[in-house]
Amino acid sequence: MASPAARSASSRTVPARPNIAFRQLRGRLSPGEFAAAVRRSAREIGEQVSCDARYVGRVESGEIRCPNYAYERVFRHMFPGLSLPDMGFAPREAVRGRGARTAAVSAVPLATDPDHRDTCIQICEESDVLRRAFITGGPAAALGIAALHPIEAAAATSAPLPGPRTPPGGRAGAAEATAVEQAVRQIRLLDDRHGAEGIYRRATQPLRAAYELLDSDVQRRSVSDRLHAGAGELAITVGWLAHDSGRFDDARSHYAEALATARVCGDAALEAHAFCNTAFLARDAGRPREAVRAAQAAQQAAKQLASPRLLSLLALREAGGWAGLSDRAGCEQALARAERLFAVGPRDGDPEWMTFYGEAELAGLEAQCWAALGDAERAADYARRAVALQDPHFTRNIALFTAELAADLAASGAPEEAAVAGMQVLALLEQVRSARIRTMLDGTARRLRAHRDSAPVAGFLARHAESADAPTARQQA
């Protein structure tokens, strides 16, 4: 139980102050009209938010002191040039994670002065212009992020990335923590748009730099927590790049590193994320029992987090393991739980990395479960839904679920439809480099060879063969 002093400090960190600045931004629009404008703006930048009049009311009443990252990006798009404090929000470190708890215990000035603007620790995302300036200089350059953008440059050169820079005086501070966090966001953005193969090897350098920072002198516990959480998230991100590139052993190592980091710093959110990806990897690597156990461990870690959507995704990871074991009852129970939790809707406590998880992802993962259980027609229905609902921002996922659709159609006895979907994937693979998607498409092509007398199928098989030869030709050149 918290001491009276701690409770008193905590009460000062969460003042019930109406957000007058945000109310002024709404202008003459009703809360419902403003919510509709927020949703439209979200679609414009490829975000998924479920804003309604109630959410607007919670913001204006001061109940929501700082929006989650998805809403932050939308608000910045709607009101370019304004920072979170300009919109009436509290700095993120004052209300998120250990930084907020540290403030509650120590009652730093930021906690006792709601109007204080922390100009020394800016962890919010900047405008596009400032972001470009940030990743080409300053602490992000020390992590080698500049060389990761754009992907064409990363694919065109094998020059090593610059090593980490030692912080002044051997000490790491808020700037270095911000650099790690920006590295995670930048690499995830590149993966969403282009797939993992073009960036995996080069992304390992900022990961090494991030872990070297953990051994530097850090004066503030809040900065140390951010560095550990950022390094762990970066390890998961690089692990995913390895996973999507078919490098399962590398992925397993990175996920284990992230899990160890989570355990060292007692970060339940990072632990849940690491177990989540470990479950996904185990399923793809043919270890379904491990997938079930890892997904269940992730759910245990996530119980203390206020995120039904996270629990929904973890239930899907468990369902994938049960499907791999051909346990239809276990799979159906996990799927029902995933759908029920998803229907609760988004919450402020949803992790930043879950922006990809919407209706499309839900349908796509369900399709994979039904395919593993041998119900190809049902899998194809879910895959169609996943493709139709997928946000254009997630190019890699569009290719992934279209490849899933092609495989399910081929398995359900619809070869010509499968060939059409396969051609769509081949077109997308000109933008996306993913060994996982390529492997899925190779399986579809093998299944369709028995139907090569069909013109659409013959066209797909010829195009697929050409695309398979293209990488070899580029390597020889």
C-alpha cells in the first residue's frame, strides 16, 4: 500500500484540470462533428482511431492528460506546428510508465506545477521536416538511423553504418533515450512499407549501439528506464525483421535478448511484447506447443496492463498455436476470446507498437488459423476480409494477406482466383521484400502447377518464375 506521502504526491501528478486549449481547437464543431474530423484525419495518414464524442469529452475534461501515439500523430496532422503542450496536454513522460510513477514518488516540480512545460526532455514526435533533420544528425546519427532511410539507399550499398557515439562525459541522457525510441519508430515504418529483407542486416547496428548505451553512466532512473525499454523494443523490432526474412535463429536470439531486458528492468509491457513475438515465431517455426506456452505467458504479463486490444492479439497468438496442434476446440475458444476483447475497443493504454492491429489484422490472423486447421474455404473468407480492410499504409501486410488469400483459394479448389490474387502479390513484391511472403507464394505456385492449362494460372506461373529469377540476375550483375 502506498504511503500517505506517495499518495499525496500521486494526487498532485493527476490534476483534474479541464483542457481549455483543446476545447478552443474544437471551435464551433460539436463533439461528434469534431470526432468525425479526427477519424477523417486519421485515415488521411494511415492511422486507426475510434474517436467519438465521449473521447473528445474525456480530453476536454482533463481525464485524458496525454493521448496515445496514434492520436498524437492525428492531432499533429490536424494542427501542424502545435506541440502536445500547445494543445493542452501534459508531457508524455509525466503520465506514462515509470516516469509518471517516479514523479509521483519524488514529487518533482513537473508534478506540482501542471502548467510546467518540460523543454529539456522532448520525446514527442516532431513534424516531418524536424524529423528528417533529427534522423540525419544528432543522437539518431549515432545510432546509424540516417543510413536506413530511404530503403533504396539501404539496399544499394553494403557500407557499414557508423558506430555509436559515446555520450558527453560517458553519460547517457534524455537525448540518447529519444534516439533509441526514434530508431524503433523509423525501422518499423520502413518495415510496414517495404518489408524486412532490405533493412535487417543494417538495423542490427543501431541495436548494438542501443545496448552499448545501457552500459553508460545514467544519472536519472527515468532515463535509464526509457533506455532499457527502448533497447528492448528495438531488439524485438530487429527480431521481427529477422523473422520476416526467414532467419528464425536470429529472431529467436533477439526476442530472448528483449525478454531478458524486460526481466532486468521489471517492464511488464516489454515482457508481454517479447513473449507475443516469441509465440508468433514458434508458430511459424513449427513449434506449436511453444507458441501456446509463450502466448499464455504473454497474457499473464499483460494482465496488469490496461489494454484489451493487447490481450486480444495475444489470444490470437495462442489460437495460432492450438491450430498448429490441430486442436480445433482450443483454437475456437482462443479466437472467441480474441474477438470479444477486440470488440471492447482501443484504450489509452494500448502499446504504441500495436498500431497495425485493427480489423484487417484480426481477420488475417483468423484466416491463418482456419487454414492451419484445414478449413480452406473459411480461411479464404477471412483472408478476403483482411485484404479489403487493410490500410494502404501497411503495404507489407496487404501483400501478406493477399498471399494468404491466394494460398487459401488454391487449397479450396479455386485455381483461377488464386492465380489472380497471386499476380497481385507479385506486383506488391516490387515494393516489399519479405522472405515469408515469397515462401507463401512459392507454395501457392507449386499447388497451381496441376492447373497450368488454365490461362490465368499459366500467366501467374510464368510471372512467378520470372520474379524468382530476377534476384539471381541482380546478384550476378
